[in-house]
Amino acid sequence: MAPGFYFSDWWAKDSRKGTPVVVKMENPNYSVVEIDGPDEAFRPVEKSRGRNAKQVTWVLLLKAHRAVGCVAWLATLVWALLGAIKKRLMFREGVRVASEKLGKGKLIFRMLKLFLFTSLVILAFEVVAYIKGWHHMKNPNLHIPKTSEIQGLLHLLYVSWLTFRADYIAPQIQALSMFCVCLFLIQSVDRMVLCLGCLWIKFKKIKPRIEGDPFKSDNAEGSDCMYPMVLVQIPMCNEREVYKQSISAVCQLDWPKDRILIQVLDDSDDESIQWLIKAEVTKWSQSGINIIYRHRIVRTGYKAGNLKSAISCDYVKAYEFVAIFDADFQPYPDFLKCTVPHFKDNPELGLVQARWAFVNKDENLLTRLQNINLCFHFEVEQQVNGVFLNFFGFNGTAGVWRIKALEESGGWLERTTVEDMDIAVRAHLNGWKFIFLNDVKVLCEVPESYEAYRKQQHRWHSGPMQLFRLCLPEIITSKALNQPHMHRGGSDRELSELNQLNTQKEAAETPVKKVNKIYRKELALAFLLLTASVRSLLSAQGVHFYFLLFQGLTFLLVGLDLIGEQMS
């Protein structure tokens, strides 16, 4: 039907007259393209309008091929991932482990497969139940049919599963969730208190300081006599890559050569590494450095046994302090001059700990994350505990011990994987104080591979829980009479003055009432071990029962301490 007159006028008003038309012929199709102007004939034509059935078929086939390739790539990736997990857990490829640990890897892999299979079955069952509409069972007004009213075996199984889940699984999950919330709150309070303490330290600019020059002497010839005898120990085992750097850094310490002895404690079981380390020690010994090489045939106790064996030598009795560096640590030349002077005129000081600085912190994402975590540990945790409690966990390296403190605390023990924290706890219970130097740094490295990081974290997280179980009786029974502390490591003059003071107090007419009560520092130590236990629990390395028991005993001890104060 022809358009009306008014429509013809409107059409003529908006359209151009004399519009050229280009006709493109293709066998056997014809396509007509409208051109809006004289130059449009020379512009590219949209090709999608001219596709025939054959071209569309090829495009669809190409897209299908790409989709199949993507699915195949995903399947290959999943298969390779499962293969890598199997190699790691079952065969432990690339990891040096004892042959008896292979059975544990197979068992873990089977448990993971069983858990994955069960989760997939439950997920599929839940999806089918949702499609069937069974999820409306959550409505309290809904009538739950009896067994005789149920139609279908799957419906019966689903109702049984809902009953079992509500009666047995849900309460356990709720209790576990509440327990995790409590752990999170405890750790959050601990972090908040530590951060406030760190801000106070920064605001007041609190840090251990050395008064004057402790090594300055009026007699120029006898100036070296002001330097105490220092023993330096470097425990290592199969350290082919870093042994040369650590020995070189320790041999360049700025200290009189006749007042220092370096022990290289090599537990390597590879003879080639032994010869390399021995040659390095010989080279520095020929250059005038007082350095010796020690190798144990029977490697018992690992690092703790190595340190215990070395410090029991007869010539160690002539030394007053011992500095410990792991094989990958490189102290600056002024390390001893920045740490040892703190022991002067402070006979109760047992440990001076320096901070770690990482040379490979920007190597990859894993090292950056470790740097953030460990910087918080040093900057906040250890600095605050060192300033306000005079106690923190020894880091196992980059620290200087008073040898008398080690001896009176029982020495190195092989009962845990964290022998450094063990000796620190026993030394603190024995009355020794610690100092943390945040501005004294020792270069070291953090693990760059995940496998090395996993081993380190397993040792760090499982050790505090072992130590907690062993030290809990010692903390509970750590009581003392209300008597003045014995000044450890003091001179004969100080000891004689202390004896005179005790004699005067004994001769006084008013007797002093002796009350057994627990030191507040021991309670603070208990809370520190509690925090370490919380971390172990969060890392799935601890036992929940011990945590609850320890928390109850800690509050009980606080109450007994308050009651003892009121009665006295």
C-alpha cells in the first residue's frame, strides 16, 4: 500500500535526494548497501552482512575448537596440580626427609582424597535437594513427614542427614566457632596492648643506653684489659652457600684478638662441605684470628646438642660472654661494642638480643610478607616486652649471653625444637633480665622458597606448645621468699656488701614475715606463653585442651597472688 501524502512530505524532508546505491554481486547471493554520501562508496563495507552459510559454519567450528581447547587446558592444569600434590605428599620429591616419614605423607594424601570426595558428594546431594525443593524443611511450620509418608529413598536420606546435622554437627561447629572467636579476641587484645606500648616507647624515646665509654682507660698500655673475654659460636650444618660469608663477617668483628675466640661448630655429614669449612677456618687462622673448627661425629640433639657440646669445653671457663650467630647471619664489625657494654654494672642482665635485618626481603612476594611479619615481631613484640618486662624469647641467634646465666639455668636442653625459647624461659624463671636492642641490626636471609618456609614455620609453631607443656609445672611452682634478689655475676666487692646487708637485716629486731607468692613477672611470662600457644593453635599445631587448662590456671594464680597480698 502506498504511503499517504503527509508521510511522503515527511520522508522527503529528512532524506537526501539522488542517493547513490552500490550493488555488490556474489554467487549466488545479492546484497544491497545503502550509501549516505558520495564518499561512502570508498569506505570499507561491513563484512558481517555479507557472510554466507559456509562462512558462518567455519566461524562456529573455530569457536567450538577454542572452547574444547580451553576445557582441555583446564583439565590438564587440574591433572598437573593433582600430580604435583601427589608427588609432594606421597613421594616428597624435592624434599629431603627420612624414609619413615613417607608413610605419613601417603596417609595425609589419602585423607585429603577422602575429604575431597566426601565434600563433593555432599555438595551434589545438597544441590539435588535444593532443586527438588527439600530446602524448605527449614520452615518451622512445615510438617515433617513420618517414615511411612516419605516417598523416595533420597528424601528419606536427606531428612536423616538434616537431623544428624542439627543434632551432632551444628553444635560442634558452633562451639568451635566460639572458641576461635575467643582466641581471636585474646590475640587482638595482646596486639593492641603491644602497639600501645610501642607508641609509648616511641613517644618517650625509651631505649637501652650505654653511659660513657665503657672501654676507656687512662692507662694506654692496659686498655685491652677493659674488654671482657667473649666467645663467638657459629653452629652450622651442611651450609655450603653461606658458610663463607658468616665466617668472614664474624672474623672481622672489632674486638681485641686476644680477648675473643671464634668456634665454628660444624655438624655437616657431607665430607666435601666439611673440607670447605675447614679450609676457610684455616685461612682466617693463618691471618691471626683466634678461630677453631669443631666437628661432632655423633650428631645428637642437633643445634642444642652442638652448642651444649661446645660450651662444655675446658677453655670456655676463661670466657665471660658468648655470642651466637647462625650460619646465614652476618654481624657488623661493631656488634660486640654495641652489645657487650650493656652487661657492665648490670650483674642481673643475662641476655642482650639484637634485631635481624634481611638482605633478600625484596626477592619475591613470600620474602616481603615475611619481612612485614618479622618486623612487627622485633619492632613491637620484643621491644615492648624487653622494656616493660625485661623478658622476651631468645631468637636463637644474633644475641650475647652471660655464660653464668646459661650455666645456672641448666644449659642447653634437647627436649624441644625451640631450644632458644626454652633457655630463655628457664633463665627468666631463675631471675635473669633481658635487653632488646632495636637499633643494633644483624644481616640475615629469610626463606625464599615455600618448602623452606614451611619447614621453618612448622618448627616455630610446634615448639611453643611443646615448651608450654614442659614449662607449665615450673611456672606454677616458681615461688620465692620475700628476700632481696642475689646480684648475679657481680664483683667480690659487691658480694661482700650484699652479705653485710643481709647480716644487718637478720640482726634486726623486727622479723620479716615470709610469704610464698608468685612473682608478677612469672605471671607475665605465663601470658606470653599463652600468646605463643594461641599462635600454635591458630596454625593447627597445638592441643586445645592444654590451652583451656592453662587459661584457667593463670587466672587462678592471679587470684591467689592477690589474696596473698591482702593477707600479708
